[in-house]
Amino acid sequence: MSDTTGAVQALTTPLTANAVFLVVSVVSGGIDSARDVIVDLADTLKTLTFRFPETMLTCTVGIGNRIWAEITGLPTPAQLRDFTPVIGAAHTAPATPGDLLFHIRAERADVCFELERQILDALGYAVSVEDETVGFRSFDRRDLLGFVDGTANPVGPDADDAVLVGDEDPGNAGGTYVVTQKYLHPLPSWRALPTERQEAIIGRTKLEGLELDDAERGQKSHKTLATVTDDDGTEHDIQRDNMPFGRPGHGEFGTYFLGYSRDLSVIQTMLERMFIGDPPGLHDQLLDFSTAVTGSVFFAPRADVLASLRSPD
Ligand code: HEM
């Protein structure tokens, strides 16, 4: 895992205590201003990390397919496209608008807030905000369903290998695809389930997060459906930076799913296995308690690529 403290494009950095997921669309005529903001992001970040080095502040910018060519002037990454909705018999993963993602992470909420404020200030009228979600670490990295979330994430060199594009697309090497989805949970009905039932749905024990055996046949757990394996047995990892969010006073409880992968098709296959099911019809029962309300795809280029963007003459 790279030492990415204070960095833009901190692609394989460990989970922090706080995060902001900011998705914006660039308005007509706003491209040049938006480009200036992302080119200057490293300097903006530096003024904060110099003052608060211990907060592990980072910001990763993802760029969507709709504006990629115009804002970067570079060839489009091989797999970059809009989010493809996945329509199962019972549940749908919808696509929603978004041209830029700012994934801000830090050990302190106030530092995340300040960076988001400065970014939005600088963007001004160049963008409209599609979604702003403030995530927090819950206890020992649990989601609001009460399960430890992120255990199976790759670490060290395995994380780089799962996340960073390599020779398969040399022009975009070192960058990564990012998929975001915001899920809302009807918490009272989830909490009404016996713990054993919840554990069977997730595929891990609730207290310790230990793996349960995969079902031989029939209904598969979330863990099994989200595992993508080639015919030769090779497993394809992604890095998930999921965070809980919510407003108990508004009855809002959610999980912000954010997946980094060098291969977008791996996340697409996970979504198809979850929403359509394997076999089709036996969807991931986590979805009976989790409604996807957003869905977007971005490509996060290497920091030096981001810093070198210039408007086409
Ligand atoms: C409501 C949204 C979601 C929740 C609450 C959730 C929660 C969990 C939990 C508790 C685990 C087991 C612990 C762990 O290994 O991290 C897990 C595993 C996993 N989830 Fe999710 N998840 C959600 C959505 C998704 C989505 C949308 C994807 C992919 C498109 C995904 C991919 C995975 C993967 C790859 C694993 C690891 C499987 C393995 O053991 O190899 N999850 N998730």
C-alpha cells in the first residue's frame, strides 16, 4: 500500500474515520473552471495537510464518461462508460447523473468538511451538486446493519494489483475505475430478523466477521454472490471504501458503496450476480433491505495526469 497521506488520488489508502462523497455535474460552459479546480487540487490539499498532517487527509477525483474527453483532452480509458443499470426481477441498480466525484477522506470530520467547502467554493457556478454524502466510521468498521464491512479488501501489493490499471491500458496505467452507489436501509425490518438469518444473508458471523461456508446450492449469501471468479479459479478482488451515513431523526440509514477496481467489468459482474442472482431469480437478499438510489462510474487518473491537464488550444 502506498504512503498516500495528504495526497490527491490516494487510490489504495486505508479506510479513515470520516469521508465525504461529493458527486457533481459540470454545467454548460463550466468545463474550464472545473478543470482549473482539479488541476489545483494538490495545492488546495497541501494548505490543509500542512496544518493538520495527522489527519491523513486525502482526496481522490473521479471523472465521468460524459465530460472525460472535453476536460482531459486525453483518450478515453478503455472501459470508461456511463453506469449500466442492472434490472433484476425484484430490485434495480439505477444510473444517476454525475461528472465528477470527490472522495474526501480523513481522520477528522472538520477537515473533510473544510476541504469540501473549499472545493465547492472554487467550483462556484461551474457545477451543480448531484449528491453529497457524509460518511463515518461506525464502531469497529461496521455498516449500519451491524456487520463488519471491508474485511475481504485486499491489502499491500494485492491492493495495488486489484486497483491500479496496468499494461492492459498503458495510457491510463496507475489510474482506476470507481463505482459509487448510495443504498438506503429500512433498518427496523432488518433489525427484526434473527441474527442467524442476517448472518446467512451476509455470509459472515455478526460479532467476529468470520466467514460462513458457501451454500452448496440454492440461495447464496452476499459474500458468495459478490465473489467473482474466473473459470480457472482466479478470484478478482476490488477495494471497497463503504461508509455508513444517516440521519436518525429523518429515519435515514444507509451505506455508501464505493468500489475501486482496475477492471470495471469485475464490479459490473458483482452487480449482476447481486441484482439478477446466481442462478437468475435468486438475488442477493441484502437487497431486500438495501435500496440503491444512485449509481455512477468514474475514472480516477494518476495524480500527475490530473495535475498536467490543460485546456485544448
Ligand atoms: C448495501 C450495500 C452493501 C453492504 C451493506 C455490504 C456489506 C458487506 C459485508 C458486511 C461484507 C462482508 C465483510 C467483508 O468482506 O467486507 C461484504 C462483502 C463484500 N461485498 Fe458488500 N455490501 C454492500 C454492497 C456491495 C456491492 C454493491 C458490491 C459490489 C458491486 C459489494 C461487494 C462485496 C465484496 C466483493 C465483498 C467481499 C466478498 C468476499 O468475501 O470475497 N458489496 N459486503
